[in-house]
Amino acid sequence: MKNLLLVVAIGLASSVTAQNKMTPELLWKLGRVGGMGITKDKKKIVFAVTKPDIDANSSRTKYFTIPIEGGKPTEVEEADTLLPNDKVSPDGQYMLTSEDTLVKKVNATDLYPDLPKANAYVYTSLNYRHWDTWEDGKFSHVFLANHVNGRPADLKDIMPNEPFDCPQKPSGGGEDFIWNPDSKHVLYVTKKSFGTNYAVSTNTDLYEYDISTGKTKNLTESNKGYDIAPAYNSKGELAWLQMKRDGYESDKQDLVVSNGTTSMNLTRSRDEIHVEGFKWADDGKTIFFWAPINGTIQLFSVVYPGLTKMLPVIRQITKGDFDITGVVGQSGDTLVVSRTDMNHAAELYTLNIATGAMKQLTHINDGTYKTLGLCKTERKFVTTTDHKKMLVWVIYPPGFDSSKKYPTLLYCQGGPQVALTQFYSFRWNMQLMASQGYIIVAPCRRGMPGFGTKWNEEVSKDWGGQVMRDYLSAIDAVSKEKFVDTNRRGCVGASFGGFSVFALEGLHQGRFKTFIAHDGIFDFRSMYGTTDELFFENWEKGGAYWEKNNPVAQRSFSQSPSNFVEKWNTPIMIVQGGKDFRVSIEQGQQAFQAAQLKGIKSKFLYLPEENHWVLSAQNAQVWQREFYKWLEETMPAIGEK
């Protein structure tokens, strides 16, 4: 009987332990909270909660309101009616919408109406496909209509016959076209380049359309990089985000304001600040913005001094090991913000503007997290080979015991210029990886915003150089700890991180026992010949591979992982999306073929309907299951005394 009770007790303990660990299935049951705005009376926040439905291979969204002072959420049916409609002109006379309209004939059925069953496209320039969609000759345009008596026939295209998109594709939305508070002008964002010129440029501008005259004016013609995310205050002063250099998608992004006569860059003086988003305060003078800083994303404020000669003063409002990912609304001295950390998906918090004190407002996932063992995250500063101090995040399994030895994963971030912060991903999830028994080493290597422009730019045109040494410095430093099992170390990453995996496979000198690369760049020449946004390749490589007299480009292309396959000798899993036009299918195919022909244990996970991400619920589950199955096959996560 005692033995039976002991067996039952052990079984119950095992069951509890299993329930207390984040799993792929549990991760996809979490509610994904998104703040929509503040109600017209400034008393409630409207937010959405989206939950994937794995069985239906889709997701469902519900909408709620919650008092700003806190309380129980109330589900609502028509959330939009509770919020101001920013597509209706302030005077209530007009409304804006966007629709796709045929501008260029590239589809055979448009070119040859007598061949209705033809399936062919005819192109005479680049940008024939973008992100995950082939160009079909249709472009998103902004339309103007009478708000009160408007009918479909009354829609007026303010971009007639122009082969340009607004909203910007692939991810632009309603923020790309807005009203001037005077109700007489529409402001919209687009890149007025077509074809090959579009593919090699980032010169996106802000255009002002005059309703009375029908004329359009370029407000940012002098700036040759990105101009995006425009927003007016009540006085008609315009703020937006700006990058200076054409072709460089990761240039320092600053916050700029114009009063209609002169403009001022409010963040130019702070070299380490790369603004990710902003929102005007209710006073029409202060702007709240969020930006990476030292391995997190924090909230700042800056006051626009207007026509005075005063320099703008930037104040950091929040501090801590978390990310502020957006401002939802303001009520008096209180902001509502979205916040994440490596142990928690996004929830909404109230924030005291003066003190930075925060209080959790929504609690959608609290019940789940209360059942889980959370992961400790630790900052570690590592000296690089060029004697710089590099921040490395180390994430430990729940119940970490320093007397045991743990398998360890080097996580390689994408980008390359994307900050590694306290983010919460539903694919590359630090909590999930660590909860399977792995220590995660996540270095803020060269190319990470939040540590100054020089640090951010030192990855460009040298992908195989210092950034690779940064990775090795990070894993070597953490591996000195007694709890790291140096016989069980792996390396994983996607996009630039996937390239990093391919590169490290050829130079790790026995450090790693396994690799996983998702949509990584394997061969620089074929990448240059197939990727959709050539401006990225031109900037990052310094030119084309055929420019024999360009030493920068020649050095870049010499660093292609495909040049070092003879040194590959370690098991590798390769994941590739079939609709990824940024890093096309041949990259994953070539890497897998090379590994197979060399006799290296390898696996190819092909997702024909996915792009650079994995968006469908069941494919995401396949991704997670194959990811951990591979790690278990090649580097089991079993702690040892």
C-alpha cells in the first residue's frame, strides 16, 4: 500500500510539474491583448483580446472596455462606436477610406480579355513581388467621400492612376492617411516610386492633398529616407518619424515636428535613441514616445518648444526590465500603455506621467501565469574581442539549480538592426525555450538599437565580421559558468539570425552540438538575385556582387555562408517559408541540400503557405513541435548533477 501511495504521489508530482511548465500548446492559448484607444468621455479604455483556435486553424477576437481606474472588463459588440472615428473629418463633412484599384495591366486576363482562363503575369521592371504577394497591377489608394450622403459612386480617388500604395504594403494601415484638423487637407504616406526604382529606395514621403483644389504637395521632399507615421496635434502642428538616408531601412529614426513653416528634430541630440513610436499628449505640446534603451524599450517624453529657440528636453519616464510597446490613451495625469517582459505577454497598465509608477489594468493571462514557474532573466556584460562591453540577456529555466548542468542555446536575433529587449514572441519565446530545460544566451551584439548609432551600424557591410565574434564572445563567457553543460550547446535563430546560424556552422570550432535556422540567408549571390527589397541588400552588402572594383561589396559577398560549407560538420535543422519573398525559398533549399550531400544529420521543415513569419495556428504548432523534437534528438534537455 505504501508503495502504491508513493507511486501515486510521484505521478501527482510529475503532473503538477508538467502543468507548471510553459508548453507550445499553452503558449497559443494565451490571450493577445491590444489596446484600441480611450472612449470619448476619457473614462474607459477599449481593448481587443485575440485567441488562436488551433482546431479551427484560425483566431477569434473579442472586444472589451475597462475603467481607467481599474475594475472588471465589459465585453462589447461594436467597439469602434465607442472611439472617435479618425477617418471622418473634424467638421463631420467628409470621410476617408482605402481601396485597391487597377492601375497597371500585368495579369494576362487584363492584357488579353479573350483569354479568360490564362494564368500568366507580364513584368518589365522589378518589384514584381513583395513580401508574400505577386504584383497584380492593383494599388491601394485613398478615397474621399461625403460623410453624410456619401455613396460608393461618390468616392473620389485622391491618387488617380498613380502606381503607388497608400496604405503602404505590406503592413501599412489607417495610420498612413489622416485628416489635418482644418478638415481641408488630407495627409497621406507613400513612396512615389514605381518598379525597379521602388525596389532600390526607401524614400517614403508625406503628401498633403487640398480638397478644394485637388492638388497634392510633398511636405518632405528634401528628406531622402523614410518619412512615416504622421500625427497632428489640435493646433495643426505635425509630428512624424524620419530617417535621413535613402536605402537604409535601419537608419537612426528621429521624431520630427513641423509648425507648417519650420521643422525641428526633437531627438537628434540623443545618439542612442531610435524612436519606435509616439503619441501627442492632450496638451498639444508634449509628445510621448517609446524607444530601445540598454536592452529594453522605455517610455520618454519631450516638449515641442514651438518657434522658441529652446532646445527640446527629453525625459525618460519608465525604467525597469520590461518593454513599453505602445501608448493607448491619456486621461489627465494618467497614461494607459502596453507592456511586456520575457515572462509575460502584453497587458495594459496605467502609468503616472509624473512618477512613472505603473499599475496593471488588464489581467487576461494572470490565471495562466499563476500556474507556471517563471524564468529568471539576468543581465550579463561581456567584453568583446575589440574590448567593448556588450549586454547579454541570460534566461534560466524555472526552478534553476546552479548545482546542476544545463544544455544551453545561443539565440541569434534577426534584423540585423532589431533591438533585443524584453519582448514576448509567440514563436521565438524565451520563456518557452527556457521552460523546456535550456539556458538561453541572447546577446545584444553589433547591430542593436539602444546602444548608440556606431554600435548599431557596425553590422552593415560586415555580416561575417565582428558580429560573429560578438556571438562567440557571449557563448564563451556564459559557458565559463559551472552550470553550463559545454557538451550540450546549440545555436538557433531566424532571418539575420538564421544567416548567423549558417555562418556559425562554418566557424564555431566544435562549440555547438546542433543548429536551427529559420528563413536564414545562406547564399549572398542568389539572395541578391531573388529578394524583393533591393535597397536592403545594396546597403547591407555595399553594392552588387558583380562590382569587381568595389572592395566593400567584394568583402561582403566573400562572407556568404555558402563559401564555408566545407567546414560544416554539425547537425542542422532548416525551416523555410514558401511565400517568403524577402528570404526566398532557394536559401533554405541550398542549405539543406549542402548538409545532405555532406552527410550531415539534417532536417528541412518546409511551410509552403507561410511568409517570413509563421501565422497559422496549426503550422505554428508544427513549428514548435519540430523545433523541440530536433533539440531533443540532437541535444537532450536533461539537467545533471
